[in-house]
Amino acid sequence: RLALPVLLCVACPALAASEPQQVIERLNATLLEVMQNAAELGYQGRYERLEPVLEESYAFPFMTRIAIGPAWRDLDQDQRARITELFTDMSVATYAARFDGYGGERFEILGEEPAPRDTVLVHSRLVLPDEEPVELSYLMRRFDGDWRIIDVLLDARYSELARQRAEFAAVLREL
């Protein structure tokens, strides 16, 4: 069963993944476990199970700064901390809502390649029964020695961070 290795890994920060593919493997294992137990966990349980793994897998502070764009410079430290917290909560909530059931899906890691500015792309896919696989490429960068996800590309074309930046820009224009 996947739950035990995932829980052991969450309980042992010293065992945190240090290579890009290991980060994605851990994320995928957690997503599968959450999907397989989605009904019994409920939304709140999925959120609680995903939160620590997502926070260790993603560079949410960096992503928040990019999503906010130039307006980031105008924020004080407290505002930056609060908006980073909200961005993180929104990201975890999105995962908890999307991964709400299991129908035989599985993840495959296809490999990795160097990318610009000391980043790495980890190519993977979500294999769905009776449907075309969903291609997911994780753009990763090292922060304080640990590899973290800074963007997810759907079908190697659609940037999740670009979508979030467009959403934040629209919200900021309304303020």
C-alpha cells in the first residue's frame, strides 16, 4: 500500500528528495494515495494530506513573486508574507479539489533534461484508462540545495504559473 511509504517520508524530513525526479516521484505517490482514498479523506483530509508534500515540492514563495509580477515591489514584508500564504493555500486547495477520486490512473516519469537558467524539466504523464495520457512537465530549480517545482507545463505548452499570473494581474487591476 502506498500510504505507509508516503507517511514515513512525510515524517522524516531528513529523507527529503534531493534530485528532481525524486521530488516528482514523491509528489506522484502522494497524489495517487490521495486519489485512492479520496472518498474517505474528504476534501479537508485531502488538503491536510497534500499540504506538507506540496509545500516541500513547490517553491511557493518564488512562484508567488512571479505570479504577482511588478506589483510585488510595492508590497511590504507583511503583505508579501500574507499573499504568499494565500497563494500556497489556493494551490493546495486546487489540488485537493482536483484529485477527488481514483479511476485506475497512474503516473509515469519519462525523464529529465536541462532547461534555461539552471533549471531542469522533468517530463511525466498521467495515464488515464481509456483516454489519452496527460503530459506534465515540471520546471524545477534548486533553492537552498533542494529541488523545487516552479512551474508545471501541461502538454509542454500551457504554463500553470502564467495562468496564475494572469489571474493575479486581473485581481490586482481591480484593487
